[in-house]
Amino acid sequence: MDPRRLLPYLLALTVCAVLATGDLVLLTQHPAAPPQPVSAAAPATPRDVLAAWDSRRAEAWATGDVEALRELYVAGSPTGRADVRMLSAYVARGLHVEGLTTQVLAWRVVDEAPDALTIRVTDRVVGGAVVGEGTSTLLPRDRASTRTMVLRRVDGDWRMWAVRERT
């Protein structure tokens, strides 16, 4: 498979990798406690919120559950539509990603309110492969990029509204 055909997938994987950083941070702080979905009733830090959301998202990607993925986004979210389209395309082609490794370079809360959370993360993809029937293509080494993630609380659950590339 021509690696250039994977560039749209790499973009989606980069978004996945950014969101996976929350899990990495949480696991280094609390290795014995798996992240749980964060609801309005559960007090949580911004890192806990993102790590729990990302854990649910990773599960949807791992199982190919498009509907579960869709429910993680605010209705009408452009980021959500793109993520659901990408997962659907992966599932249709029988593809998945193995060994995706992200190096987190910076993390900070930009804004925090009772029903909204904005976080900025700088990272880069440094390993992984797109794998399918009879094929395995290494992902190209990624350059560091910064993204701003906006989550909103809807019906007691944190959902992603947007992931914006920062220039």
C-alpha cells in the first residue's frame, strides 16, 4: 500500500494520539486504577476527564463500534463527524493500528468551567503501523504539533466538541 494514501488516516490517528495522551498521563499517576467514565456526579481533574473520555474512545476504535464513538461527541461536532467517518473507513477496509506511540511534549489547561473544558496538548507520533489483511505499513514519523481540545458536559457526560490544530 502506498504510504501517501495513508495521510488522511495519519491525520485521524494524530487526533487519536492527542486524545490518548490523557491516558498516558493518568496511567503514570494512577497505574492501579483504570479510568472510568466521568459524569457530572464524579469530581474530577481536567486530566481525569480527558483520560476517561479517551479510554472510551479507544475502546470504540478497538472494537469498531461506530455508534459508541458517535456518542462521545457533542451532536453536530465537526470533529466527531470526521472521527466517525474515519473509523467507518477503517472498519470497511479491515484496518487497525498497532503500536501507536505518541510522545507528549506539553500539556496545559486553557480554560475550565463547570460544563466546558479547553486543553492544549503538544505531541508527536513516533511509532505505529496500519495493519490489515496481508499488509502492514509503518506510519511516518510525525512532527510535533499543538492542538486545542474543547470538551462540553452534556447530560452529565463529558463529550468532545472540537480538536483544533494550532498554527
